[in-house]
Amino acid sequence: MSSCSNDPSNPSPEEGYSKLIIKAETKSANEPTEEIIFTGDDILWFNRTTKEIRFKDNYYQQNSISLYANIKFYLDDKYLFSTLTRVSDVNSQIFNSPVFYYSIIENKFFINDGYPDIAVLGSLTEIQKIRDENMQAIANEWDKFIGYMKKVNKYKE
């Protein structure tokens, strides 16, 4: 096994970093299965303000992730959190848990606290409260994800 300690997107364990792995969970007739869909190497950056996650090739990533697949984030083999599903502009459902959102028009991915954007929904206070509670439930793991992105210089404010 070799290590690329000079590659900040794939730091070695000796440097105190972990490998970011993102898997899609699909449900088959028998039981759920997980498949690696990308790693930290595929990510250019994450913007905490806009929640955009930019890949080296957004178009390829969009095609590699099936709609409605649960997206799970890991550091090495340690589970961090999952997004309820991958959604896009064509979804008509409301999700109040984290979602992996793809904007077809902009060719951009986001990790949002729900879908659709809170501004297009009624009773904003109650819905935002639910979304905030769901994000709070994964706050420690979310902080580990943010910490990883900072350590590998793929973080933007």
C-alpha cells in the first residue's frame, strides 16, 4: 500500500488526516447496498456559505448518482452523516432533512438543509425549525466534514 503524502487531497494517516469517501445507498430486492461514488479527490472545494460542493467534473458526477439515492459521507470507514436523497429542480416533494441537491440549470451541487429552498414554502418558521433541528443532530459530524475540507485546503467561506 502506498501513500501520497504530498497530495493534500489524499493526505496520509500519519499526518492526522482521513480519506473522505462518499457512497450512494441503493435499495435492491434483497437489502440496501452501498457503492463509492466519489472521494475527496473528486472535490475541488466546498463553500460553507452557499453550501455548494464543486467537483472536478460536475456533469460526470451528476450522471453517476441516481436520483433518490441516499448519499453517505465517511472519513475512512467512520460514518459521518447522510443526505436523505439526491434531488434536483424537478422534484416536487418537500424534504426537511439534509439533501444532496443538484441544480440542473446551474450544473452545481449543494448540501442543503432541505428541499426546496425555504423561501418558496409557507410557514417558514416551523419548517426552518425542523431543518435546524435535523442539522443540529449531525452537528459534530458536520464539523468533522468541515474540518477535513479545511485541512485539505478545499474550504471556502
